[in-house]
Amino acid sequence: MTSATRKPSAKIVKRKNAAPKGAAKISATRTVVTRIDATTPPVRECSFRGTHRLIPSKWSAEGTVLAQLARNEAELRDLIELDGATNARLLGEAGLLPGIGIHELLYGVAYSEIVNAAFAHAAPGGGRFNSNLRGAWYAGLERDTSIAEVAFHKLEQLREVDWPYEEISTCDDYLADFAAEFHDLRGDTARFARLLKTGPIPECYQPSQQLAAGLLEQGANGIVYPSVRRAAGTCVACFRPALVYHVRRDARFEFRLHAQHEFTANRVRRFAFA
């Protein structure tokens, strides 16, 4: 059997991995049983506090945004019923989505609807480490990383439609904590360069989506990786809703972006909630 066709083997591995500079806390030494494969990122036990996920502010509104469209209570009830038949999060919570089971979603905890939506509302082309059938909770370990990631994708959308005006939008920063084992791409970017391509989107996601699908099937929790949109930044893609701990809303950010201009920090303004 050649090395190219050799099946992965299970081994006992004792790791002593120092955390990369600027990274969140990682356990120093731990003995684990893991599957060894040259193409599989190593697993590390990670503890992240206060990671940042920016979500459009319209999804943070109390009640329902449909109230802005209805002229009376009867119309509002009709709109809510229609939304319930087509809203991916609600379908997921009813066990009607093929990519995620009802037993995986969150109930009875703060901001459970925000977490569930991340997994139920996958983009048509998927993301870097998820398909169009199942989303993931993406977050930056640093706020500036999350801002840079969001700004990049917003600008891509504006350029795709050749939008000639400045676009103003707001996002809310949701903090979350993690304490779990994740596959870690940091420290060996050359080895995993095929997973961290900058473009074109979504074609560049194909290798990373294939890896993530295999890891998800094997029961993996997610992936920690260097940000592609901010040098020295770090991101986490969590595959499991139950591992998104202690979600809380922090601040609101206003983005003022123009398709013809490169993104700079002065195009973002922070607002604190009362």
C-alpha cells in the first residue's frame, strides 16, 4: 500500500503545543486519541473568551421586523405565519431542515435564536468551512478581525452589483465563549494554504468545504484558522450550536462603505448600548 492510499490510523499522541502569539489560551499538555492523517489539521484544546461575531442590527430588533411592514394586527399575523413557513431558522427548530437536526439547536437560553440562525441560514454558496445546507458560527478572536471580515464581504457585495453610492449599515457585536477541542490551522499556513485562499469566492471555498464536511461527519467541533482578511487575526468556525457559550450583545457598529474605496478603520463607528 502506497503512502497516497494508506488509511489514517489511530494513535495515542501527547502534545505540548505553545499558543501562537496573540492567540487565546490553549492547553499546554494533553493526552488524546486522535486520527492521524497528513491532510488533517491537528486538534488542540482551546479556551476562548469574548470572541466577536458581527450580525446585521435588523436581526437584533425586539419582537419581529415584520411589524414594520404590517398596517394592522391582522396583517402582522398573516406575515408571521408566512414567515414561519419559509424562515430557515424556524424550519430548523421544527426539525424540517436536512442539514441540521432539531436536537442540535438551542432552546431556553439567551440569544438562542441568534445562535440557531447562524446554523440554519447558510449562504447559497456556503462559507469557508460550511456548505449551503448547514451554517456555522464564525467569529473573530479580536474585534478588529471580525470588522475586517464583515467589511470585506460587504464590499464584495457592493462591487458585484456595481453600487455607485456610499452604503451605510449597522451590525451588532455578539460575544461568545468557547472551551472545546478544535482543529487548528495556525502555525503551519504553508501546509494549509489551499484552505485559506483569498479568492475567487465561492470557488476558493471548495477545498475547505470538503475538509469541513469530512471533519463534521467524524464528529469534529470546528476549526480555528488565521484570518484571510486581516493579518495577525484569528477566526473560529464552530460546527456545534451547543458549544457557543455565554452569548451576549456588546456594541453596535456603523459601517460606511463605498465599492470604489478600500476599507479603512475610520469607516467604522462604534455605538454603546444604553
